Amino acid sequence: MPKRIKANLNLTIKPNNAPIAWQTFCDTHPPFSIALDGYVREAPKFSRKGPWANFNHHEDVDRLATRSTCAQILIAIRQGLFDCFQENNTPIAHVFVNDCDEDVCLSWYLIKNFFLIEQEIPAPISKLVIIEDLLDATAGAYPFKIRPSELQNIEWIFDPYRRFRLNGGLENKRVDEYQDILNKIERRIKRYLNGKGGKVVLDTRYKKIGGSEEWVLLEEIGAHGRTGAYMDGVRAYVAVRPKSKNHWVYTIGRMSPFVPFHIGKIIRHLNKIEGNKEDLWGGANTIGGSPRVNGSKIPPKDLEKLINDIIKD
């Protein structure tokens, strides 16, 4: 086991902040700042001047051709990230996030434990990142041919986040709750890497509530409802959950760019209808979603009609 290296690494969680532009990030965040997984609403970027870095696969990218954030971080560390992000020979990084999902949790774990992978990548870490990369890049639609128990190991690691999301915890936007999820998943990653992880049987239940012949509007009942929809042959979907009395959280997805459900076009139209200036619908070419902070003001039935009108044009 490589020895832990003294470093200055800190994490700032801002769930109530809408994603910002790259230039805004560089202008308002200190040198040695790193944005993860949608904190900056642009493609991956790096500036040596700060230095500053953005690791992201949500906006302005081809989703299937772009590594997930955790895979970008893994490669960056191996390729000398902390040769650049250091001061007085001490590795330093001010990391900023606005979510606590699987990709964020694993990316932060890799940054905190960069010394584990700078020289070589232990096999369990490699397998964990590869599986999470494929799952995240495809929004859970990747048709794995591995033993079910191996996937159940990975799902066990991230189960605290999935339950938190399904139970509406994300919508509270509480920093302490987000930090608690990160801590829980970090502990589970450590147990998994030590061969002491658990297993979770996938709960793929969902309820179809609308859509059309081209797509399905659904509510997730189980923590893996979207995966269940893909298993049933659904190739494009919108998943909805209530945020408050008059706001909803939506995730829009399709299995690949080869499915004729133009997410970018849908997002552009919905942003015009919502009329927000900062807190926007966003995403890449295979998955997107409603504004991160406040959700959408459009009720599900209205959204269903809007999307059907948009895809007819």
C-alpha cells in the first residue's frame, strides 16, 4: 500500500448554486480550483494560469465519446495532475461540486486518495471506475455481461445516494446531508477495495405514466427504475419526481445517439419556455435534466404535450 502523502485537499459543496460558466469559475474561484461533474456547465477545460480545471461530461460533449468525470480524474492523476496542482511541493486542490451522485463521490475519493493511483492502478479501483464510467456514460443502459454479483457489489457502494435521491433528499439542498452521502460512500468504497463490500439486489420497478410511441414518461419506484425501463425495451424516457407543490425534477435520457429522440432540441425549447437566466435545463446528447437548483415549473402532463409537439417538428 502506497504511503499517504501530505496534501492540502478540500471539498466545497454548493447544492444551491446553479452551474456556472468556465470563465466565471476562473474569475471567482481561487487558484488550484477544480470543478467536478456539472459545477461548471461546459466541456472539460484546463488553464495553467491558475491553475484551474473542469472535469465534466454533461454539457457540450458527445456523451458516449467522453469519459465520465471519475474516469477523467483517474487518467488526469496518472498523467500528472498533481505535478501541476501543487504549491511548495505540496499537492493542493480546492474542489467544488453541486451534487453528491455516484460520479461525484468516486471522483472525490480518487482525488483524496490520489497517492494510491499515481504509480499504478490497483485492480479493484480500475474495475470500479470502469464499471461506473460505463454506467454513468449510458445512464444505466450499458448491457453488462458480467456476473450479477459483481454489479451488485458496485450498486451496494452507491446505494446510499440512490436511496437519498429516490426519497427526495436531493431536493432539500442541505450541505450536511450531501456531505453525509459522500462520507457514507467513501466508507463503502474502502470496504469494497478491502474485499469486505456488500451486495444490493437491483430494484428496477417503475411506473409508466405517459409519453408516446417514441418515449416513456415514468416514475421510478425502485432505485434502479430507469435501468428496469431499459431492460423492458424502453429506449427513450423522461423520469419525473416531485420537488415541491409546483416544481418537478426531470431526467431525460435515451440509450444512445442512435435513438431518434433529440435531447438537445428538447432542452433548448424547454429553456425558452421556462425563461430562466442562470438555473437552466442542461445535459449532453444522451441524457439531460431540469434545472439543478429549483427544478421545473412545468407539470408532467404539460411537459408530455410539449415534448410530443417538439419531436414532431
